[in-house]
Amino acid sequence: MLKQDLRKLFIEKRASISLQSLLNSSLTLSNKLLKLPIWGFNNYHIYLPIEKKKEIDTSFILSILQGKDKNVIIPKVIGSNQLENYLLTDSTRLKTNKWGVPEPVDGFKVAPQDIDVVFVPLLAFDNNGNRIGYGKGYYDTFLKQCKPNVIKVGLSLFPCVETITDVYKGDVPLDYCITPEKTYFFNTP
């Protein structure tokens, strides 16, 4: 399917989920992450969810990261297709931007090349590890700035689709994608 058709379909699917189901799925998904071979690193990038769009509740993953004493890095939109990344600390102040994304007001910047693992938001993904988001390109731009071996872990409420037919050269595929039902492995040994 084409990205625009998948985007519309999965926005509708997500909107129909109950808040309790979203919470349960988010918890299940975060527990499944513990089985991935990704925990030997220091710097983990995670997004904070847009609640009104029923994105996966990443607070469970944050608890895991903090419990494992990892450095947690969160993004801030700074311009067209650009993110800055900040270390999340006890003193980090958050403000919700115009899209409903909680983001840091200021703090300690972290260079993309210093990030080891990125938890990637998405609307849908295919069986080749290609993903689609809201279509603005923030994460594709950001992931290209990371080191070549950064581990990219997609988080999805739904299983993969067979194929996204209009993948283009600038799209950055995932290494893993976790759903409440299944773990998908793509570019991994």
C-alpha cells in the first residue's frame, strides 16, 4: 500500500483503541523489549507520546531505562525536519509543543552520533522494516545523523503490513519492531 493510504488507515485504527487497551498494550510491549539484545549500551533515545493521537505510552520504557541506570535522551523539534536531543534528568522541564509533543525546554544537548539505541515512533511498518510516521521526515533526518550502527527499534500497536510500496531512498529502515503480539527482526545478525 501507499504511505498516504496506510497513514490514514492506521490513524483511524489507533483512534478506535480504548485508553485501557492502549495502556495494556504499552505495558506488554515494554516488557517484550527486555528480551532484545539491546541493553549493553549507555545512551537511549526515546520519544514522549502525543496522548491525543494515542501513541504508545513510553513511560513504562522510561522506567526500565531508569531502572537499568541508562542515559535517557529525548527529542525537541527545532525547525523543519530537525530534532535536537537532550539528556533527561530530574531537573528537565517539559513543555508541550504545538503538535502535542512533550519536549524539553532546555538542558544538556546530546549529539546524534553519541546515541546507541533509538526507540522510533511510527504509524505502520512492513515486513522489510520500512516504517511510516506522520510524513514530516523528522526521524529519517535524525537517524541519518546517528552513527551507522545505531540500533533502531520501532514501537507499534499493530502487526506489520506486507509492503509499503512507495519507500524511497531516504527512508531509514528499522532493526527491530515490537508489537504487543510479536517481535520482528530485520537488519540484525
